[in-house]
Amino acid sequence: MSLMTGEQYIESIRKIKMQVYMFGEKIESPVDDPILRPSLNSVRATYDLAQKPEYADLMTAVDPDTGKTVNRFAHIHRGTEDLVKKVKMQRLLGQQTAACFQRCVGMDAFNAIYSTAYEIDKKRGTNYFENFKNFLHYVQENDLTIDGAMTDPKGDRSLAPHEQPDPDMYLRVVERRPDGIVVRGAKAHQTGVLNSHEVIVMPTVAMSPDDKDYAVSFAVPLDVKGLLLIIGRQSCDTRKLEGGSIDVGNAEYGGVEALTVFDDVFVPNDRIFLNGETEFAGMMVERFAGYHRQSYGGCKVGVGDVLIGAAATIADYNGAAKASHIKDKLIEMTHLNETLYCCGIACSAEGAKTESGNYLINLLLANVCKQNVTRFPYEIVRLAEDIAGGVVVTAPSEKDFRDPKLGPIVEKYLKGVQGVSTENRLRILRLIENLALGTAAVGYRTESMHGAGSPQAQRIMIARQGNIAAKKGLAKALAGIKE
Ligand code: SF4
Ligand code: FE
């Protein structure tokens, strides 16, 4: 099988009998649910764009092991050029969807596990690299979307996994059998899990030998027995049930997260990539987090492009575009957004080969990238709200606008400059609201803070990678200090 079309992807997800719950009810057909569908459309875009010749260079790659063309989301990075193209692909998709298109977590998991499994096998004589490569080729061959599941619920944050009063607060092995393992636990805020064919689980922290049962990585399909998803609430999510197209801001695309519960799920031996080798848990976490922090220098920049464009558009519609402070705010937004892109490109260009042969980003620069992402989108949103004016949160609803009695009043009083319809002004305001505060804020503003790790996680890595000792050496040499 070659690359799937977007439609084939949707139908392939429709066939998976997964257990999805939302608002206390089981969702029988998540693919057709109006609240969930926009998030599926975002993943669909990763398939649709891969079909277009003009994007082939970014959206596809050739796997040197098989010689086959694969979607770049299923590709192992073979050089810094691949790392740079990954970021450019993510910016492109951010621009096209203004949402989280979800498929990156699997790609980042593939690349982290590829190099880690190789190093575990080398040291411990295990068979994880072979297991993983077989899984990867199956994914590539069938052009699948894989969720990467890392974040455990974590319970009492001051305690290690094995010290938790409830032992399930980190996902763990509860039974070892000749043919595989049985796992129990949960992974929190899993972006796009219900739009995936399979899920790859990884540990969430570095571990000590006492955490042996928690050092586990594996892949299972979404319809595996014991897997259940509870969809996360998003602000304004029920606007998608109202039937209009203005108030949702971005009617076509969105993102979705779910609490993903593993209630005694069986994993066969050939789908296991880590099982008790605690000293490698930290390596897997660090590499996955590094790749995903690189990713944010692409996807968030693409969404930022849309937000800057929306802010410039509302300035036009308000008749404020010529004001010097508006121009300056748009320059500032652009400067911040491109700074994030610089970080994404830099950590890619400075990537290096791992023992397994794939390429890892520069970890220091990737963490600096994500640290900036925890800040700059907030400032970009602040400036967008400033430019938009208070009407971004006070405008009447689409139903008022369509009402025979109220519509003409809304039409008259919410108008901006001559030549621009009130409807278009409302549309761009709702898009800004969606990106800043609404459902897309999950994928832009708040996700910029916590996605790929909260700010302190990057600061720990920056401290570890910053090499202050070498910098002291530079200063002492120039100061003529001999100790
Ligand atoms: Fe991809 Fe960005 Fe969503 Fe992560 S947050 S899955 S990098 S689009
Ligand atoms: Fe994310």
C-alpha cells in the first residue's frame, strides 16, 4: 500500500472500534461527531498535503532501508536536512490548519525510540531495535498515524513512580507472561489519540532500579482490549453543536486531547521496545522531548502566521491599519514568531548522528526553542487582542446576526470600514478569539506553555546542556586567571 489519501485515512479510522467517551456518554462514531470531527480534519491535512506534488519534498521522504516513499510523519531523520524539512513541514501545516495536526508526536516517538532501542540492545543484548524497525515498516507501509503517549498522571509530584500510594499513577507492567506483558495506568492529555491507528507508550521520567515495572515502552492498536479514552473539555467546544460557521472561528480544523486509560492491556513481545531497563528511561524521555520541543519551532510558528494575518486583517477592517503603533505591533509579532522559527531551524541544522544512524536535534537549542515558545505566543496573543479591540470578546452571536429582527441591528452597529461586510469582520474576530481563547487555544496558547513539557522541564535541560564550566574557562583565560 502506498500513501493514503485524506479520505482513505478517514475511512481507515472509522473502521477502528475504539472506546471513546465524552460528556459522560460513549461516542459510537467519533469520526462523525461534530465536536471531534475538526480534529480529525487536521490529521487528514497531513495526508492531503502529501498528495500534492508542490509539497512532495516537504511532506514525503524515501526510507533508505526499504527504498520506499513514505509520509515524512513516518520517516526516520537521516540527516540535518531531514530535521530542517520536518520543521518546515510543521510550519506549513500550522499555516493551513491553524490547529494542532497531532501526527508529530508519533514521528517524534519513532525517532527517539529508534536510537534508544539501538543503544539498549547494544548494552543489554535485547531485541528492541528489531521489534521497533518491524513496527516502523508496518506503519510506513500502511501510512498510519501513531499517537505518542508520554505524560503519566503523576499523582504526588514529590514521589517517584514506585513510591506513589496508588501504584497506577505511572503506567506500569502488572504481569509478565511468556508471550508478552500486561500493562495498567493512564496517559494524560493525549493529543490526537482518537485520530490514530495505534499508540506508542513511553515512560515520562528518568527512573531508578526500583522503578523497573514503570520503565516500559510499547505499541498497541487503538481497538486493543482494555484501552479507553475520555475526551478533554475545551472552552467553546459546544459551539460546534450550534450549526453555524462564524462563532466557531475555525470551522474546519481543531485539535483534541484525551485521558487515555490502559486497563490491563496485553502487549505481545514483538511490540515491546523497553521493559525494565530503567537506566534507558531517561534517554528515551530526553530524546522524545527534544524532538517535540523542536517541533514547536514549526507548528506554533505556522499558527502564529495565521494569527498575525488575522490581526492585520482586523486592523484593515477597523480602519486602523495606517496607525504607526498598529504597524509596530505587527512588526513585533512577526519578530517574535520568526525568533521561534530561528530556534526550530537552528536546533535542526545543529543536529548530530546517533549510534543508530538517525539524527538527533541539538538538545540545548531545542530546549531553548521550546522555552521561548512558553513565552512568545502569549505576547503574540496579547498584541492580537490589543489590535482586535474589545469586540473580540463581546460580539453578539451568529444566531443574532442571522435573526430577522436583530440581524440588521448587528449588521449596522458592528460594521467597520466601508466596503467590508459586517459578516467578514465577525469572522476574523471569531478566528482571533478561537486562537487566543477558544478551542484552538489548546493547540496554541496554553499548549505553548505545557505541550512538550512545561517550562521548568526545559530549564533543567538547559542547565544540564549549557556547559557553564566551559564558559568559566573562556572568561578565566581572557582575564589571565591561573588557578
Ligand atoms: Fe504537532 Fe505541534 Fe500538535 Fe505537537 S502541538 S502534535 S508538534 S502540531
Ligand atoms: Fe503538543
